[in-house]
Amino acid sequence: MAELKILGIGVLSWMVFLPVLGMIIVLALPKSQTKAIKYIAAGFMVLLMFISVYMLANYDSSKAGVNSLEGLQFVEKVTWIDVDFPAAMIGKIHIEYFLGADGLSFPMVLLTALIGFVGAVASFSIKKNEKGYYAMYLFLITGMMGTFVALDFFLFFVFWEIMLFPMYFLIGIWGGERRLYAAIKFFLYTLFGSVFMLIVMIALFFSSKDPQTGLHTFNLITLMNPQTFPPESFFGVLGNTWRLLAFAGLFIGFAIKVPVFPFHTWLPDAHVEAPTAISVILAGVLLKLGTYGLIRISFPIFPDAARYFMYPMAILAAINIIYGALCAMAQKDFKKLIAYSSISHMGYVLLGMASLTTIGMNGAIFQMFNHGTITAVMFLMVGVIYDRAHTRGLYDFGGLANKMPKYFAVTMIAFFASIGLPGLSAFISESFIFLGGFNNEIIRIVTIVSATGIILNAAYILWTVQRVFLGELPTKWDGLNDISVRELISSVPLIVIIIALGIYPSLFINLMSNSVTQLISFIMK
Amino acid sequence: MEFALKFLPLAILIIPLVSFLIIIFFGKRLPRQGDWLGTGFLFLNLFLSLYVFIAFMSLGNYSITYDWFSLGANETKFTVGFVVDQLSAVMLIVVNLISALVHLFSVKYMEGDSKYSKYFAYLGLFTFSMLGIVITNNLLLMYVFWELVGLSSYLLIGFWYEKKPPQEAAKKAFIVNRIGDFGFLIGIMIVFYFIGNFAFSEIFSGISSGKIPSGWLTAAGILLFCGAIGKSAQFPLHTWLPDAMEGPTPVSALIHAATMVAAGVYLTARIFIMLSADALTFVAFIGAITAFIAATIALTQNDIKKILAYSTVSQLGYMIMAIGVGAYSYGVFHLVTHAFFKACMFLGAGSVIYGMHHIQNISEMGGLRKKMPITFVTFLISTLAISGIPFTSGFLSKDSILASTMAFGSINGGITIIIPIIAFLVAGMTAFYMFRLVIKTFLGEPRNKEKYDHCHESPLQMTLPLMILSGLSIFFFYSFNPFGAEGGWFINVLKSPESLLVGTKGAIYHIVSREEFHEALHHAHYPAMILSLVLAGLGILISFVFYFWNKVDTEKLKKALNPLYKFSLNKWYFDELYHYTAVSFVMGLSALASLFDKYVIDGIVNGAAYLTVKLSDFGGLFDKYVVDGLVNFTGGTVWVFGMILRKFQTGRVQTYIGFLVFSIVLLYFIFRWI
Amino acid sequence: MEITLYHYLTVGAILFSLGLYAMISRKNAIMILMGIELILNACNLNFIAFSKYGGLGVDGQLISIFVILLAVAEAAIALAIVLNIYNNFNTANIDEVDSMKD
């Protein structure tokens, strides 16, 4: 239970609530001070990055965490709600403000800080009610960061729902033409999933009995311990129907965020309508919350059900991969194409998780990170061209390679990273996922079928390259300027990370591999 | 000294990468856009690889392994490593030599191109990745570089991306290669599943201790070979290579003739000892089929580069077939000799195209012998080599392969006899179509007078590589005996390793030991040599009869054999077949998926939303008339009373006082009454 | 006839009733004030009657002096208010002074 504090407050609290502080400052400023608002928001994101680097320096990668309290780092644990209901039915409600990081969540914290910064810089092109925008933006970061570090199910749920609210407005106010449709679709879809999560959460609470205190609990670490559920309770017997149902319910809740087929159709709409920076956040961080939820909550609390549902999950993953790629191939809108490619790539993540092997799970988490960085760059690049040309139609372009060489270079790196070119980060993660899937005899055939995704991936990406960059430049685009310095600032750090992790993946893998080993050995026990 | 030597392969690998990085970032600012840098580095590399080769001759095999990363504390370790053995030492020289010469050639050929510096950068990237394939000692790293050569090939085929055909060709090359790589990847997964490691040495020792069951071993072998099918343009994935000729001609020489496409052969040679009998049968038949198909197509093509491309495919089929029948050394030997003479031919073709101002159709050429003597002589030497005429390197390697196929046929009998038959047929056809090319291009009378008059010999930067490469097509570089490679120093270097599965039997083929094979080869040697010479001579003769002496009217022949002619001219309709099956299928599926998404899934979602809205409308009505009705009724009642009561609320204090008094009086009486 | 407490009280009650009637029925503010004065004086009468016949003693007389004092103060302020009302509304009719009602 290592702790790390700045000014007497734990680092994770800083990470979570610093954006709220920023939000308050932004709200206090007059509306006309747009420049100050922008720089303050970006400044807070930089601060967040500094803290994450400080955490990285103090991070002990030899500690596993997951279900052992001792292995968690940067832990903060304070009683938050403590109510004693006299009625016997409910008993004592004890909810903790319990934050902590381990190999599963720490990479995601880093990702959130990074993408948060990139998104803030990318938001500079927003020209409408900046004050409200940045306030919402910072609040969104709080929601995401909180979800990643919360170790109390109740707290997790609170942050999970907090996130919805700014996202709804960010899409609904600053979005494109059909923004209201997209925002409502996003909101309702996610809320629909939350209902299942809420039910399971309450069921877990009432059937749990902390072995130490004898109370019902929301503490995730305690819930992972099978002894927490007395045999006579709902979830008391391993592999019983309630456990399977609860797993399925949680899965639906998380699958909507991932998104897993057939719960995915909110994603293309949300992406297409959202402003660039919000697409970046959406693809870069938000989708990972779904898969993170699976490995943080579903798998360790219901390991028996995870094993039971391994095959269906792998099938869904395969559908995601292939179906997403096929849909991407048919798109005529640049942004929609990338949205569908996201669905395809998140399928890889799910496949790696479904393999329940160390190598596959490592690949899955690594892929979560890589997809975050790569897709962020791709969305930024779409934003660059949209800002200039005010269209995203793939058939409207052509020949941009000679007109915008720097833009071409950055986009090509992101594109080739997304099709898993060696030397770039996604290659490692995708190979891991396939190796993991293949090593699991049950889902081997599914893995082989999914691997055809690499062909389809290459097909639609190269076709896109051809349509947008190659050939003759239509005369109407003679006035396009190459990518600007601000746009480079937001994309080049990501490109550097993509290349660095492709060449030397240890930088990342060391952060998580012990935790993953622990997780898998716990699930497969 | 030895210490330094160990790191030399690493240096050789890194130097082209450095060249790539410098030129891609600073190329535009360097003098002459950095071409001297790329070229100079490559010649340095050539020198270093010669040194490595010489050192290898005295030191023998060695390999170096570094940790790359590992999973968990006691889990899988991933390593990067390099191996110098007979295969990689030879390939280092081949790759570096041809790459250096192509760099030199390109200085003049690409002069004035708007992306001149990028071109050299890409060449550096390609050389780096190709060298990576050559010296790596593990399968995963092989895959890494495998994909990277695919990338550089993509970039270079599509180098002139302003035009449509190069775009299409580049895309096709990459995607078709990906299909092969899909198999390769699954092969790697199988090996990893059973062995838990990627290093070749571990894999081979694992196999010899029987870690992989035989069925899986065959599957792994065939799947790994799928990578080679893609990269070496073997049937059925051969269609990308002829299209790849849309790239600059020196690139075709380097990548699509000499080195990258040979990577598949190289891979097959690397994994040769783990290929089971059935896998080897598969390899041999794929090679033979490819050799045959490509040769028949090459007979009728008219584009100088297309002919060379199909001849390349055909020769690659030869090499694959050679390895398939067990003639490892000869397959690799042919790889090396072919690399030199085919690079020479492509560069020669480049020289012709350069001289003819971008004319590629051979029916517009003719008589260039006088205008371009150096190009002609070097091209002729290479043509003799590929046709298998004595005193050339091609004779040595090709003859050995033919003899091996005969030996193979005689050992196994049965259906395997097809392979030597195809091999000899292809030898004859090769001689025919190559001489057709030479005659139509260099001999006879010029057909396009205007272009001919402007034609000139290429400058020294271009002819020098031609001379060096054609010089390397002479026999004595490989063996002092012009009639047999056997016993020559080169074959001794490239000694075949013993298969791990000697004595195992497949469906139609069983793996014999090296000695047994040599015994059979010995018997086949002279018959094969005589037969091949006869066939090659025949091919050349027919070609002269047809095109030089014009004794036969080729137009009439075309009419007489019209279906066959059309079939060959249209490349067996492979492109059409793939287009109407695989491509249409995937595109259709993609359109279907997209529609499904839009109308079915989103339809359900929107339908659910619509239903909810309707339901809430109904709820609204219920609310309005029933629930609200009740509420309003209550409210109404209260309202009526309120209306009555408000009369009392006059706002006048006096009224209140009056009420007060009245109430007090009333209360008095009430209390009294009680 | 001897004058007893009841006579005093009867006179007080009559005065009170008249005052009350004036308060309720008159529209003119001055008249209402006069009604109040009547009520107050009815009280005074009662106090003094109780100081004589009841057990109040001198306290009753003191209280009635106090009440007279209050009545003076009240009349002074109330008349000032009425005067102002008259100046503003040009009437002393309290029913018409209802602009705060709206």
C-alpha cells in the first residue's frame, strides 16, 4: 500500500480533481477572455502530464496489485459515506473513497493524461462559447480519470456517470449538423448499459459480506475475494446462474462503451458529429473504459463466468474485427471510416482478453494504449483536413501527398501503425493478441478467422490513402496549407510514442506485465 | 578483432537505416539531395559484407542474440538476434552489391525527378529491411522485416503516385502480400504454440526432439511457406509482381527481380530442414506450377518489363521447386546467379527505356544493337545465362536444378515425374521468350525510326553496373568447371543442411538423406545436361526462325492458335478471376455489412427509440386524460371551494375585524353550549 | 340607586361596542381612529372601575394613565399617516388606498 503525496494530498486525488480546479477557474473567468481560458485549460493538462510523469518515476512495476491490497500503489482510502440504517434489511452502508493504481490502470492513467493534453491543444480551433467548452472538457477528464483509479464500485459508478454528462453537452452543443441525434443516442445507449451495471452493483453489495468487518461492501478488492460471498448469498456458489447472469449484465454495460457488436452504432454517429478534440478523447480514452471495466471488475469478480463466456466473447470479438473492417471499407466519409476502424481495433482488444492467456491479455492492454494513441492521431488528421476543406468525403480529395507533404507523412505513420506495421507499436500488441488467442485451444479457430482482419485492414487503409493522398490534386484544393505548428504539437508526441513503443515495447510492457500475470493466474485458478 | 567482427552484421544492417533517416529528414538540404550519401553508404556496406563473408569462411557460423523484451518475470522472452551462416553471408553480399549498383544506376536514371531525394531514402529503407530478413535469427523478427520490405516495396512501386496505375499496383502488391503474410503469421503462431520461442535454433532443436506433432508440422511448414508464396509471387498470388513494374525500373531490378522477391526463396531455404515431406511436396508443386504458368504468359507479352517480370516469376518458381525437391544448395545458388543476371537485364531494360525516352513496347524497338552496344552485350550475356547456355552462371545453377528434378523424379516415381517434365519444358520456353525479347529489341531493323534516331547509349553511371553484373554471370566466379557446379567452391560454401525429418514419408514423396540424393543426382547429371542444352538450343532456334529470319508468319500462327494465344496474352485471366471472385466478394460483403449496420442495427436502435417515443406519447395521453383528469378533478373541487372562500378574503382590515368579533361571539356561544 | 361595578362595566361595554362599530363600519380613517379612541377609553373606564371595586387598587389608575399616554402617541402618528395619505391620494377613505394590493 504505497502512498505518494503532493502537498499532503495523494497524487491520484490530484490527478482526478485538478481538472475540477481548472474548471472552477475557467468558470470564474469572464466569457470574453477566450485566450486565457484556452491556455489555462491546456496548462492544467500539462500539469496533469507532469504529475503523471512524477508518478511514473515513483511507480514500482514489480508490484502486481489486481486483487492484493499490498500490491496497489498510490493508494488513498478514506471513508466517504457511512450510514447506519436501523432497518435490518440494509444494515450499515459503508462506502469508501478508495483510489489506487496498478498495472491494469496505471497505463490508462498515463493515456488519459496524454490524450487529455492532446485534446486540449486540438480544441484550440473551437470558436463557440469557449468557456463552457473548456469547463465541460475539464470535467470530462475528471470523470475518466476517476473511473480509471476508483477501486470502490460505488465510486467507480459515480465517475462513470459523471463522464456522461459533459460528453453529452460536448457533442450536443459543439458538434456537427446532426449533433443532437448523436448526443442523445450516445447518452441513451450508455445509460442503458449503466442500468445493468447498477443492478449488478447493488446485487453484489447485498450478497457480499466483508470477511473482516462482516459488512456489505463496494470495495472491489474485497469483492474479488471469493470468501466475501457467503455460500447462501446470490453469488456464493462459483459458476451458479446468478454469477453468470451478473457477468452478462456487466458485460453489456461495458460492451456498450467498447463498443461491441451489436451495441456499436452510437460510435460512428458520435464520432462523426463530435468536434475533433472530442473524437480524439472518445476514441483515445473513453472506449478503453469499457475494456478496462472488464478486466478491473468483471473478470476478477466473476472469474468462473469469464472462463464460461470465453468463447462467446471471442466470437463477438471476431465479429467486431471483421464486421468493423468491412463496414469501414464501405464508408465514404473519412471520419466514419476511422470510427469503424476503431470498432475493428477494439475487437482485437476483446479477443486478447477473451483468450485469458498472459500474452493475449498483455497484448490487449497494450492494444488499448496503442489504439488510443494511433486513433487519436488519425482523428486529429481528419480534423486538420476538415478544418481546411470543410468536407470529409473521401472522394472529394486526391493528390494531397504533394500538396501537404508533412501532413501526408504524419498520416501515413498513423495509418501504417493502424494496420500493424512492424516497428510501430500496434504490431506488437496485435501479434500478442493473436499469439494469445492461438495459444488458447478453445478459441483458436476464432483467432485464425479474426486474423483475416489484418488483410481487410490493409485493404481499406491503403484504399483510403489512394483516394485521399495519391493521384492528381483537384484544382479546388490549390489553396490548402500544410499542417500547422499547433497541429504538429498535438500529433507529433503521439507519433514519437507510437514509434518508440514499436521499437522498444519494454517501456510499456514492464508497467503491466506483473499485474497481468497476476490477473491471469487469479482468473485461471 | 573477433569482437568487432561480431558487431559487423549489426553495422551492416544499421548503415542503410541511417542513410534512410538522414535523407528523409535532410535530403532536400543536402548537396545533390543526398544521392552520394546513400550510394556511398551502400558501397561501404558492400565492402563490410565482403569482409564478413571472408571472415565467415574461416570462422564458421556464429550468431548473436539480445533480449528485446519479456513478459512477466518467468514468462516468454522475446529476443532479437543475428546469425551469420552460409545462407546469410552469401545473401549479404548479393543484396548489398545489387543495391549499391542500383543506387549508382539510379543517380542518372532518376535525375531530375521531383522526389529524387525521397527515392534514395526509400532505397535505403528497403535495403535495411532486406538485410534484416537476411541476417535475423528468429521467425518473429523475420516477419517484422518481411512487412517492412513490403512497406518499402509499396512506397517504391507507387513512387509515381500521381498516375493511376502505380497507385493500383502498389496497393495490390501490399494487399496480396498481406494474404500471404496471413498464412505466415498463423504458421508462426503454430510454431510458437509448440515451441514457445521464435529463434530458429530453438525451433529446429524443438522439432528434432519431436515437440511438434507431424500433422501440425506439415501445417506449420505450408503456412510459413504461404509467406513465401506472397513475397516470391508464387501461384496463386503471383499477380502482383507484373503489375509492380509500374515502379521505376531500377527499383524493379533491385526489389522485384533480385532481392525482395527472392526473400520468399530465402525463407523457404531457412525453414527447409523443418519442412515435412508433404510440405515439401506442396512447395515443389507450387514452384513447378508457377514456373510453368509464368513462362507461358511471358511467351506473348510485348512490354519489355512485363516479359522480364514473368520470367522472374518463372525463375522464382524454379528456385522454390528446387528447394521443394530437396536441392537446397541449387535453389539458393540459382537465387544468387539469377539475382545478378536478372538485375542486369532489368537495368539493361532501364537503359533501353532511358535511351528510347520511355518506350517500353518491344514491337516499337529493334536494331538497338548499333546504338547501344554496351547495353546489348551485357543484356545478351545475361540472356545466355538465363537460357542456360554453357560458360554462364545460369547454366551451372539451372542445369543442377534440372538434374535435381530428374533425381527427384527417379527416387519417388509416380506423379512426381511431372516436376522434371515441367522443369524441362520451362527451360525451353525460357530460352525462346528471352531470345524473342533480345531479337525484337536489339537485332533486325528499327521499327520506330524517329525514336531510334534519338536513341543513344547510356552514360557510364548506368553502363558500369551493367558490366559488373554481366561479368558476374560468367561461370568462373562460381566454379572453375564450366560444365558442373558440383565441386565448385560456391556450392561447397552453400552446403545443404540435413533435413530434420530424413526418412519420413509423405503421401507421394519421402525425404531422403543428402547422400542418397547425391547418388541419384549423379546419375541424372549428364542426361539432364544434354536434354537441357537441346531444349534451350531448340528454343533459341525457334525464336530466331520466328523473329529474326521471319520464316514463319507469326500473325498467322497467332490466328491459328487464337484461344491459346489470347489465354497467354491475358495472363490466364487471373486478374479477372480474382476481380470477379475475391475482390467483388469482399466489396459486396463490405457494402452489405454497411447496409446492415445502417438499416438493420441502427434500424432496430432507431425503431426502439421510435417505439419509446410512441409509447411515451400514449403515456402522455393517459396522463393527460386519466391521471391528469383525476388531478384536475381534485384541483377543481378545491378551486370551487377556494372561489367561495376567497370572498372572505377582502383585504380589508375592517372586514377581518368584523369576522373576528363575529367569531368570538360564536365561540362564546359554542363554549357555553358545551 | 347605588352605582355599582356593573354600571361602570355596562357603560364601558356600550362605549366599546360603539367604538367597534365605528371601526368596522366607517370608511373614513379619522372616524376609525375615533372608534379606536372610544375602545381605548372603554378600557380605561374598566381599569378605573376595577381599581375601585376590584382588587387592582392604584395600579388600575396607573395603567389607565399609561393607556391615555399610548393613545396620544398613537393618535399623533396615525393622524400624521392619515394626513400623508390624504396628501397623496386626496382622500381619507381607506378603501381607495389600495395601491399595494395590486
